[in-house]
Amino acid sequence: MKRAESVTFGGSGFDRATELRRDDTKINDLLTSGAARIVVIWRGKPLMRGENGDQLATLAFDHPVLGLATAPPVFLGLDGHDAVFAQDISAWPGPDGPNSALSGMFDPTEQHHPDMPADTKFVALRMNMGRVSPRDAELAVMAVGVFAWHRTHGFCANCGAATRMELAGWQRSCPDCARQHFPRTDPVVIMLITNGNSVLVGRSPGWPEGMYSLLAGFMEPGETVEAAVRREVFEETAVRVGSVGYLASQPWPFPSSLMIGCQGVAETTKITMDPKEIEDATWVTREEILDAWANRSATMYAARKGSIANFLIRNWLSDTLD
Ligand SMILES: [Zn+2]
């Protein structure tokens, strides 16, 4: 797909400079050089700035607030002459005391730290992802994703000992059994299944009323992308899928998914739902989708802007999937 990387979080060509991660001296020089910018994460939310909170804010490495961090910064890479790091200050209790931002699927709350610049605030990525520039989005997704991993992988999965951060934040190592652990990414297939002029959409229990999206599911060990697409669609709807092709991918750090967007052609159309998996599934025509996106539908509205489902459906409607 020619425009695959224009998807939200689709990448901006940021230089991760992975060759520097082993060089502790160089990493420390970059951090203290005066040209380092620190992306700040608090409980999964990046620090943003601007009136609408849609620009990534960064701090100098010696900003006093970064003293709240309980682990070293993670080296993200080089942005021109600037070295970019990320630091997690989740130890800050928040403006309203403990647990003020236990976020659900959609967290509209914003938090300002009193010692940070006046126009900065912590904003959940899901709330502003459609408005953030590609470079800011890539940095935010990297930082949110890598810290989500650190937060939940403090102990060795092999022996249970406490692990320590290495490779400038891109590895954890176990001092007891020497096992190395790397940031995990969970592949998810999400598929645009078509039958002529119609596309297969569904909704999960608990979604906002009227929200429909493409079917999706986690891949399993030993499975190809194509097989996962066919299995998930059959499990959820009993629709059989024939040919499957790759379209685009999207990092989705909630907490660690990679959405693999595919197109599949239906071989059967009768839907038999698995109520344990989904609440509803249906075929909708291009005209019905256009009505939903124009808010003319009484029963359905569009997949969320910024999601790869929205991106794939939009390109299907405009005939730009090639
Ligand atoms: Zn171990």
C-alpha cells in the first residue's frame, strides 16, 4: 500500500541510533551535552504542550522535576543534532493525590505539574492522536511503549529475580540467571474483509454505543498473518476468508500491540456470531459507511479517527488501498 506509513503513529523516519545503545559513555555525554531533550511520561501519558495539548513537550535533562524518576532515562535516538531521551515520573502522585489518573480506554483527564512550564500537561495519547505531528507521535509512542514494558517487567520471567535496565533502556538483564529480556510487541491482525461493495464490521461488548470497527485479534504462536486473519474472522463470525494481503501496520502502545492491517476477500457471507467474542457483526455497504461518517446514521458511527481501522476504511472508500 503506497500510503501505508501515513497512518497515525506510522513513523517519521526517526533515527533510533541503535548502534549507540551499548556505549554508556557516549550515551551519558549525549544526555549531559546540553542538546538533550527529555520526553516525559507519567502513568502512560506523555507530557504535551500548546493550547490543545497536541505538541510533544520536552525538558532539559537537569530539570528538577526529573528527580522524580526512579530509573535512568531511556535513549530514544537522534533528532538532527538533538539527542532525545525519555523519562518516567510515575512516582509523582498527581495533582489530586494517589491514583488520580487510573485511565480506562478513554481518559479525558489532563494533569499539570506545578513545577513544569505553564502550558504543559499530561494527556492520554488516545485523546489527541489524530492531531499530533508524525515526529511527535513517533517519539511519544516509543516512550509510552517502552515504559509500559519496564513497568511490568521488573522481574525475570525465567527465575523471578529483579532485573536491571541495560542498553540505554532497550534490554533488561537478570543478575541471577543471566537471561536477557527485550521490549515485547504483541502482533494483532486487523482486517478489512470485503464482499463486493460491502465490508464486514463488528463491535465488542463495552464499546461506546453505535461504535463499529474492523474485526481484529491477537496472533498465536506458530501462526502466519494470513492464517490469523482467517481464524479470527471465522471464530467471530463464521465467515470464511480466501485470499489475504498485507496493507499497513500501526504501533499501538496500549500497552504493546502492533496492528497488522490486512485485506481479505470473503468466500462466504452468512454471519454466525460468537457472543463471547463480539456483540454484533454485520456487512455494511460503502454508502452506509459514508452515511455513518457523515453522522447521518442512526445506528452506527465511524471507527475512531487515528485508528488503523479508520485509516483502512477511509482508503477503501477512496479506492486507494493499492
Ligand atoms: Zn533470571
